[in-house]
Amino acid sequence: MSKLFLVPTPIGNLEDITLRAIRILKEVDIILAEDTRKTSILLKHYSIEKPLWAHHKFNEHKTLPSLVEKIKSGESIALVSDAGTPGISDPGFLIARACIEAGVEVECLPGATAFIPALVNSGLPNDRFSFEGFLPQKKGRQKRLSELAEEQKTMVFYESPYRLLKTLGQFADVFGENRRASVSRELTKIHEENIRGTLKELIEYYTKSTLKGEIVIIVEGLSSFERSEKNE
């Protein structure tokens, strides 16, 4: 048990956690959480009582050496994010790398992540896809979008409800307003919503709708027809 466990947690519905994840969280010495308040709700639901330490992007660089030493001395640590799999647009990469470089064993459990149900739900090709996560908010955003204009694979983006309309508008400018896409929000929760259509249709829909919750945007890649039109 002297290792780092990366433990996926539910993205909404508290039942979406594996039996193994529950067992590991009960057995480790320390649980690292992106937000201890949110993780406390999950731990209380499953009657898990373990020391809970904050581990997020603002303190992870400072605490890495001591955490690695704790594991090397024989303790076991589990890392969870607010929701989903640690390291996927959440803290996790740095501590995993530090442990590997120090010869400490790292084990990632399978489990919830938001973009998989959103991708499968979209009705767009999912045999090959490009995970983009959150685009840069300012510097580098237009450059990245320009690079993706020629992307042939289905693209996966994370976005906040406050920037959704602006982002959809930028997508329409870069990819064309007739490009097919899907917006998923509140995944696994009571008010889960998956809206599919062209970027133009999605912009029209969300102009009239109140937005809440975490959002995943799936955008169709450049088709062979679009490529031929561009080359003409």
C-alpha cells in the first residue's frame, strides 16, 4: 500500500464510483483533495474517515517533496480532484511525475471522467478524437483555434457556462457555422442536458437558455468535403 493512488470520483451522481475506489479511500493513510469541502461530501456519503489535505494548483509545487517523502517512508496517499479523474484538466500530473522520478509506485484507478459520456453521447465519430480540455482564455487562444481549423478528428473541449456563447461564436468563425457539434452539461445529474446541432443552431439555442454547470463541447472534425472545398 506504500504508493500514490490516483482515484477518480463521481462527476455528479455520487453512485458513479467503483467499489475498489471506495476500498482504497478507506485504506490509505491520507487523502489529497482539490477542494476539501467538496470531497468531504463524498467521503461522508460513504462513511470514509481519513485525514483530508488540500492539494491544488496553488500549493502543489510547494508540497510535492514532503508528500513524496511520506510515501517513501511507508505511507499511502490517494489523490482525488473535485470530480472525475485526477490529471485530466485537474491537478495530478505533477505529483504523479514527481513520484515516478523518485521511484515511488503510482497506480491510477479506472473511473469517471466527463468527456467520455459527452463524446459518446454526441453522435459524432469517436474512434479517433483530439482532447483539448480548456482553451487558453487569452494569450494563445486564437493561435490554438487557427491550428485546429485543419483538425480532422472530433475535438473535445471543456468550458464554463459564462464563456460558452463566446466560445461557440469563435468556433463558428473558425470552423464554420454549419459544423456539427454537441454541448453536454450537468452530466450524470438530475438536469443533465445534451444539445446537438450545427454551431449556428447551438448559438441560437443557448442565446435563449440559462446556463449552469460544467460543460463539455464536442466539435466535428474537418470533413473530406470541407478539405476539398478549401483546396479548390
